[in-house]
Amino acid sequence: MNPTNNYKLIIQYDGTDYAGWQYQENAVTIQQKIVEAIKTLINENVNLIGSGRTDAGVHALGQVANFKSQQKMDLYKFKYSLNSILPKDISIIDIEKVQQEFHSRYDAKKRSYLYVISKNKSPFYDRFSYLYHSTLNCDILNTISRSFIGEHDFTSFCKKNTGTENKVCNIYDAHWKETGGLIFFLIEADRFLHGMVRTIVGTILFAAKNNFDNKFVHEILRAKDREAAGESVPAKGLFLYKVKY
């Protein structure tokens, strides 16, 4: 038997019509669709490991996943064939053979997410952005966002029912930029908790709207209580942007 081959995928998807990345009973997920497509091509059940679990309605520009197979494949042909049978809202951007030890989740050093806010109603951006009617000033948003940079306990910013005991994350970057009627928030960290990015964005918007300063964020971090933070923003504006190894 040939040695097992380890294949790394870069994946983009529109998460609107899915219950998230991770397998779920009685629900359609991204992971499920890709595994089914791979099985159709190579007649093999594979364990597809994602770099992180995106929630229902969340998109990806650079999700990373890997799977192992006994088969040695023509990667160009395999990528083309896989994309031809995947639904239109899931795309394999790249595929490469990697070392046996590579693990898309555990080997990731940094992950970044992008949140998109639209200032005007648009039929083209509706599925991929949060229409926000209040005036936003990126200088003010950036000032508030700097409070998140560094290593903090993010208990106040994750869902209460998360099974993760360690709530400490290291934020490397958190900044806002406006261009073409859209406002983008980029955040990069070593790891993220369930619901964390959407709660951070909602809290920043709430702070800006009410003219709260950085003390507001520090008090929420110290509280270690989800009810102290702002409401989560809609999933449709969130993208898993990039995973670094």
C-alpha cells in the first residue's frame, strides 16, 4: 500500500445557505459538501480537517483544510473536477500536497477575520455585509479597537455555552478602513472563541454610537461576563479572511 498523502486545500465559500463549517445532524454544512464531493471523485471517505469552525451564515475567503488519502492525485485535474461538482457557493482555490504532519487547525499560528459594513442599501452587498444606518468614523473606531490588542481573557466576548475553558487570546491587529461606501474591520489573533469577532464588532459599534472611550472596553474585559458586552452583529458580514502557518 502506498504511503498516505496529505492534501491541503484553500477554500472560499458563501455561507448564507449553510449551517456553518462543521458537520451537524439534520443540517447542510460546508464540510459535508466538500467531503461528499471528494468521495464522489475518489470513492473514499476522508476526514476533512478545517482550520476553524465558521458559524452559520459566515463566509470564507481563505479557509484552510486538509485530508489524507492513499491515492496520489493529479492536483490540477482533481481541483478542476472537485470544483465542477461542488455547488456554486463553494470553491477550491488551491490544493497542494503537504508533509504528513501538517494539521490545518493545530499548526495555524495566526487567523484573521474581516467584517464588512455597508453604508447604503445595495442588492450586490446584501448577502455579504451588515447595513448600518448610523454614521461611522474610522478614527474613532480605530481608537476603541486598540483596546483589544494584546493578550486578554475574552470571556465577555464569547458565547456562554462554549466548551472552551481557556478564554485567553492574543490579538495582533484590529483596525477599520473605509473604501467605496463599505467599511471593513480586520482582526488578527492567535485564536478566536465562539462568537468572539461578532461580539467585538457589536461592542465597538455600541461604544462609538454612545461616545464611550477605551475604559468601556477595559471594564468589559475585566468583567468576564458576556452580558457586559454589546450585541453580536449579523453573521452575513463576517469572513474568515486568512490563516497563517
